Amino acid sequence: MMDFDRFTHLTFDCYGTLIDWETGILAALRPLLARHGVAPDDAEIIRLYARAEAALEAGPYRSYRAVLRGVLVGLADELDFQVSAAEQDALADSVGEWPPFADTVSALVAWASDTDW
């Protein structure tokens, strides 16, 4: 058993670890893509998202909101439709709605109840 009393800080990734980012991304993008008459399958949406996100994050620092805006513009270019200025923040605006994985809340509650604050 690990002795957690030795540690003063704990960090971990949020998206893909605690938050089911793929479900959140798909829920945000499917309606937008459908409005534009574009219907790639889920695997293709995630593949295009990952490629666009990696390209944007490889450059100079950008806020996550700017990265997501760029991802959406990149997806529109890739899938041959025009994303309006009003739609460009749709993906970034959806982040608060991305669901946690099924075990996230119970695991954090269990961890917090075992931690001496």
C-alpha cells in the first residue's frame, strides 16, 4: 500500500482521466455537423479532432478555448463547410457539459474522505 502521507501535492490529467472528453466532444459536434449536412462517424470525428488539436497545441501557447475554436474551424475546413462566427465557440462552450466517467465522482469522494485535510 502506498503511503500517501509522504506526499504534499497530487496532480493528474483531467480530460480522458476524470472527464469523458470523447463523449463530450461528440455530443457537442454531432448537432453542429448535422446542421451543416455533414455526418462522419464517431471514429472519424475523434480522429479529425485529435489531429487538429495536436497541430494547434504544437505551436505557440494558446488557451484551451482558442485551441477548441481552432479545432472547430479546422474540422469545418476538413469536412468542407463554413462554420459561422457564432458557431466557433460551440465546442469550447460545451466543456462544462462534458461528463465525468462513471467512476470519477465516487472515486474522488472516496479519496477525499480518506484524506486528512
